[in-house]
Amino acid sequence: MNSKEKPEDFYERFQKQLEESQNWPDLYMFKFIVKSNSHQINKLKDLFNNPSKGVSLVNSSKNKFQSLTITIEMKSPQQVIAIYKKASELEGVIIL
């Protein structure tokens, strides 16, 4: 989302892209960046009910940041967007 775009316009466009690019339900890959030793990793995992499979946590080369990737089956584009909206409320989380 760019700084001039309204969030509702972004999510409407994103939902259309998801609908056109995938058949639902389907696996979807979420990726987030947080500062190392942040409690946000656990909060992000909580958004997915703490999945045990499809989770990857990688430290940056200087260990200042961590990349969290979660690949999980989603029922619909609306479910994907709901996760992103909740994640956007967490301080210090970068959504990729």
C-alpha cells in the first residue's frame, strides 16, 4: 500500500487480485519482519492459532531482525485480509 492510497481501496484491490490468482481454499504464504527478541513473533503466531507446521523463522545477517514466514491453508481472500489487518495493528511489524 502506498502512502496516498486509502486502506480500504488497497484491500479491495488486493482481494480482487487474490480471487483472480488462486483457487480457494488454498495455501497462502504470509511474511513478516520484526526486530530480534521482539514479543511480536508470538503475537503474530497467535493470529494463526500457533501453527506447528509451515513456520519458518530466520535471523538477519547482523541478527537485528527476524523474518517470520507462515504458510497455511486459508479459506478465502477475506480470511487472508483479516490476518493482515490484525497484523497491521501490531507495533513494529513490517508486512511483506
